[in-house]
Amino acid sequence: MESVPLTFPARINRYLAHKGFSTRRGADELITQGFVKINGKIAKLGDKVTETDVVEVSENVLAKNALRHRYVAYHKPRGVSTDVQHDSKSISSELPALRGLFPLGRLDKDSHGLIILTNDGRLTERLLHPSRNHEKEYHVRVNKPVTDTFIRHLERGILIETYKTKPAKARRSGETLFNITLTEGKKHQIRRMCTAEGYNVEELTRIRIMNVKLDDLKEGAYRNIEGEELLTFLKTIGL
């Protein structure tokens, strides 16, 4: 599946690959077999589409895609990496049953919590692009008492090096605990925000991605995202 941003006008086979219906070669086969329409007319190889064109794919193809795609909520433990290529102790090595699925986004090795795994390439750009503003919530324990001033600074945005973070939702949840909801995902962002304010993060847990919650899922365990939860998740990202 393609995760490079799509530019228009786009060839119909690239458009279908980007949307996750198939590879480009597979898209050519769908077009040749008459399973694809553009503005109500059967598409031909080499056709191009714009953002305003209506592209339809046969219901049979859609049904097969729905069966092929899988969505999993996984509680990544500390010490396990989301980097499959450069770390021997990665999610795929820890859970052979989930091989073929890839993580949507990252969670640093020293943190734990919710990761969504899927084989649906349509989700990458829709969930991770900075313009999407999808919420991710974290529970954080730091090395000293959380002050009202610290919470206000988190909410308004903190300068980390040359970048000021976007406004966030934050609340104190214990003497040295706070929850924060971000709509962006800079590398080690929460740790760097805390460091800039004189705090050290002792434990960081991601507890929610949009409507998908970690709840009581134990470290190293996973569950399928399905039913109403999946429908809401896909609808929110525009699928």
C-alpha cells in the first residue's frame, strides 16, 4: 500500500493503490476486468482522476478488502521497539501471530501503552499526517510534584529547541501524575516538553488513540478492533 501523499491529477491505478484497494498491478487488473468506474463510466487503463471525480469500485472487491484488512490494539511493553528494521526486539519479533501488520506511528522504547497495528495502508497518511489533528492521550508520571503553572504551560505550548508545541489538553491526576492529550507527534515530544520545564519523565503510557482506548489491556496483550469501535474509528479518519 502507498503512503506517499497523493497529488492530482493522478493515474487511476495509483489512486486505487493509495486508497488501499490493491497494489498498482492489482489495480490494473481491477480496471481491465471492469470493476472500477469514474463518474459512472467504466475506467480504462491510463485514465486520470482529480479530487472532485467520483471513483467507484465493485461491491465484490470492497467485500474482499473488508475481510482482508485487520485492525489490532496492542499494549506495547517497555523495551519493545516499534522499529521493525533496526531493532531485534520489535513488535513483530515478540508477536509472530501479528506478522504482516505494521504499527501506525511510533512509541519510544522506554514508554509503554497503546499501539494500533494494521495491514490497511490507507490509514497511514490519514492518521499520521500533521494536518489531521487526531487526538492521542497519555498518562505521565514525573519526578516531582505537578504544579498548576506546569499544566498551564503544557496546555499553551512549550518551546522545545526551535519549535513551539501546539496547544494541548492537560490535567493533573495525582501529586506527580498528569494526563495530556496531543494532536501532534514530534519525536520524544512529551519527554522533551517536561525537560524544558525542569521535570524528568519516570513513566509514560499512551492510553488512547482517538476513540480506541487501552483500558485494562495488559502489557504484551492485544485485541482486535471491531464492531462499533472500528466503525467509529474508520469514520473519523474518513473511510
